[in-house]
Amino acid sequence: MRKPIIIGNWKMHKTCKETIDFIQEVEPYLNDHCTYGIAAPFTALKDACNHAQKLVVAAQNCHYEDHGAFTGEISVGMLKETGVTYCIVGHSERRQMFNESDEAVNLKVKALLANGIIPIVCVGESLEAFESGKTNEVVEGQIAKDLKDLDTEDIKKLVVAYEPIWAIGTGKSATKEIAEATIATIRQAIAKMYGDVSEEVRIQYGGSVKAENIKDYLAMPDIDGALIGGASLKADSFKAIIEATK
Ligand code: PEP
């Protein structure tokens, strides 16, 4: 069965020292109920990989080309050298602030899979789309483009994160019923493209998840973990989340 995966998305937070301190504080509290991890900034990835034992380490972005004149970008090969095993792609902040398109997400997913790094593909609708009842249409469209032309064997490895944009960093979270229904829709969209392997894809919910509500999401049949921003930044808060997943 699908093992839940809980990843803290640190965004542009934490130096190398802060990363190491966090890992040392959190590692003793990890259990085998879930896969737990952190998505640290590029500069802290190597230190994170050197210090993490049970925690998995993710990057927050990558470029899809191997190398070239792309000032400020990081290739998947460079990421691989740090030891990361996961990489977030298509986070709504990157889609909104850095114009990341579905086509770019698809190329990044392919580059990551070709290099043995598991993509965490973020999808989710705006408040406007949510309020006008277009959630399913939006996520189905993103899935069709982001996961286009992949190998069925690779689909099994994927993590998808359903993150309604209106719930990210706002303190407003989707109800467990809304999250479950949309995640079930995402699974059906993957099934339409790739068949039964959709049952093996881990699909997280993200959007103001914290220790107080994580249990509710994990209790839903289609929700396989969480992508957590704000509440993953402090070791105490992350430890409370780990405790709540037992
Ligand atoms: C995120 O940025 O992926 C996220 C879910 O943030 P938060 O938990 O702070 O809403």
C-alpha cells in the first residue's frame, strides 16, 4: 500500500547551520509510519543530505537542461551530486512569480525521472477557480500537461501534491472532504492517462497543514501525506506533526 509522505517545504528559509540544527533535533523523533522529509534551499542541500539519516531531502526546483547559459539555474545533475532523492516542481509560487508553465513542469519531471530523482508535482487552483467551481477542470488540465508522455513504470514513483493556492500560507485549509474529493479526481485523471498504476502514486495535500489537522487528512483514503510550509519551519512544530501522525 501507499506509505504516506510528509515533506516540509522550507522555501527561502534556513542557512546551512540552521538546517543541520533542525535535522539533529528532529531525527530522533522520526518513526516508520510515514516517510518524512525536508525541501531545503539549494545552498543547504549538501549539508542536509550529509546529516539526514531517516529524513529524505528534496530540492525545491530544478532546470530541465543538463547545462547551458541559464544564469542562476541548477540542473538535475547538480542536484543529484548533493544526494537529494526528491525535487518539488510546479509549486504555485514558482508558477505565479517565476512563470513556470505546465510545459516546463513536464520537462522537469522527465529530467528528474531520467536521473533517478522523484518529482513532487504540485497542482492546485486559484481562489477564483475554487469559487467558480472549476477546481476539477484546473487540476485535470495541469495533470494532463505536467505528466504527459511518461513511462508507466515511472508514474508509480511519482508524488503529486494537491495544493489549493487559496490555502497556502493563508491559515485557511481545504476541508478534509474537499481535499479528498479533489485528490480522488487527480487519481482518476492519472488513471485515464496511465491506467491502474495511478493507485500507486502518492498524492499529498498541502495548504496550512499543522499538527492540529494532519490526522484528519491522513485518515482520508486517497490522501497520502502532506506538503507543509509554515508549520515545517520550527523543529518543535515539525516534531508535533510527526507525533500527530503516529
Ligand atoms: C506550501 O507552500 O507548499 C504550503 C503548503 O504552505 P503552508 O503549509 O504554509 O500553507
